[in-house]
Amino acid sequence: MRELRSEIEIDAPPARVWAILTDFDAYPGWNPFMTSIEGQASQGAKLSVRLELPGVRAMSFAPTLIALQPDRELRWRGRLLVPGVFGGEHIFELHPAGGGGTRLVHREEFGGVLVAPLLRMVGAKTLLGFEAMNAALKARAESAPDAAPTPRGGTAEGEEGDGDADGGGARPA
């Protein structure tokens, strides 16, 4: 298993950061990495995610939302082609930080026979995408009014569910 990981401190409460992360309809207006997400923010939902990396053709994939813990964790799993070839879990963890802020941990865990060659090709650019998204999320959360946007979809009970295998990525572990 390989992991890409990026972290950032955000001077906004986890509830505000969560509201922005789960407002998928707004992604095209602020997110330079995940330029669109279609689907509901609900446990077990199938999403359609479009990633744009510098110097690489845009990629789309259809992961399953497997964890939705309000103000704490958003996680999906997806795969490329068939199980065992290339898959991952894309994870956003929100941790309370000093002064009412949030420490965002943005990571992806990868598995499959093509992990090494694919990460050699796009791992560094994917990490740059994580960092660009994190910076844009920080700017949006820190400039947002106290009333955070209402996320599309509901929240789901439960921690993790079953789904396909796959996701995105960022810092070599």
C-alpha cells in the first residue's frame, strides 16, 4: 500500500470546512484539482469525480462514498479498470486545531499491481493537486461568512461501508 498525503492548518472551524468539502456543486468555482464532483454526499453514493493535474489530461472516475462523518471524515473508494490493477481510498480528515481552527489531512491510499509505475508518472503532480486544493479550501473557509454553505445531500449514519476500490492521491509515504 502506498500513500500520498498533504496537511494544512485552516483558521476556520471544522463545521465550516466540512460544509465546503461536501458542497460538491460549488467545486468548479473554487477547486483547481477536483474541478467537479457529481452525486450526493451520502453514505454508499456513487460519485463522478473529475481531476485536473498540470500537464496531464483530465481524468474522471466513479468512486463510492464509503465514510461520511460530519465535521470529521469524508472518504471514497474507487478503482481503475478491474479490481487489483489500481485502486485507492481518497480521504479527507478534519481535526480540531487550536483557536477553533481545523487541521485538514488530505490523503490517498493506493493498492494494486500498477501502483508503482502510475505513481512514478503522476504522483508528484497529484501531490501538487492536493496542495492546490488545500490552499483553495483554506482561502475559501477563512473568507467565508459565519454562516457556512449548506452541503448538497444529507449526512449518513455509520462510519465505513463497502464499495468499489479506488481514489486519488498526494504525498509519497
